[in-house]
Amino acid sequence: MFDLKSYIREIQDFPKKGINYKDITPLLLDINALKSCADAIAEKYIGKGIVKVIGVESRGFFLGTLVAERLNAGFVPVRKPGKLPFDVYQESYALEYGKDALEIHTDAILPNEKILIHDDVLATGGTALASVRLAEKMKADIVGLNFLIELEFLNGRKKLKDYSVDSLSKY
């Protein structure tokens, strides 16, 4: 595996003062680094029967679709309110700098389908837990949650203690 952190640019005080944003744009610009990340994420889940990968808006879409392709699985977008055109389930959550909600199409996952949830960053765990709750509403079998980056000092993993959680890079 290559040095993932060398592809993560840190931006101080974005999107607001006190936040040290992890910008993955340099990673997205390098096709070999991008492929390596997708391969590394997918590798652990090959043979686990995953049929859908949930990608969380919006940065979870980048690698989520690539991971789904590698697992021969479908991709399910989880989006902010008002972005999906069909009937949705909604789940509200708190994040480290405010409140928000996520939505998923009501027909995106069938009961007992094995799924993987992917997002770019695990911070406080609010977004991830909202994604879990959406999948649970649909009676999905959540095989695991995977993140490109984990901000360990925010203890988001604690909110997900009932699930298998992996991350490629920890800060």
C-alpha cells in the first residue's frame, strides 16, 4: 500500500473556524492512488456476499462506486434531503459542526441483503450512524462500514460499536 496520507491535503478552518478539513482532491487526481484505495477497501470484503454498497454524500460516492464495481455489487447513494427523486426514508443526525439529515430510496435495499457502508471520513460518527439506521429501516444485513480516513480523536467508532468498522488511514 502506498502512503495515503501524502494524498490528503489539510485545510485549516474549513468549512468553519476550528475544523481541520481533510481534502481528498489530490487522491482523486492520481488514478493509480485512487485504484489502490479502491482495491484496498474492497479486498477485505471479497467473498462476503455483499450485494450493495452504500455511499454517503458526497465524497463517499467517489470510492463507493469503485468498491461496488470491484465487489460486483450495486451502488446505493445516501443523499442530503431533497436530492433523491423517489420515495425516501430520512434519518437526522448531528455532526461536529451542525445538524443535518440523510435520505435513501425506500426500494434501494431488500430485506437481508448484505451491504457495506462507505464514506470518506469517520469523524464523530453521526453521519455513519444515520446511514446505519437507514439500512436498518430496510432490514439490511450490514457486513461492515469502511472509511478512507478516521479521525480517532473524535471517537466516532464508539457510536458504531455493534458493527465491523475499518479505515485506511487514521489521524
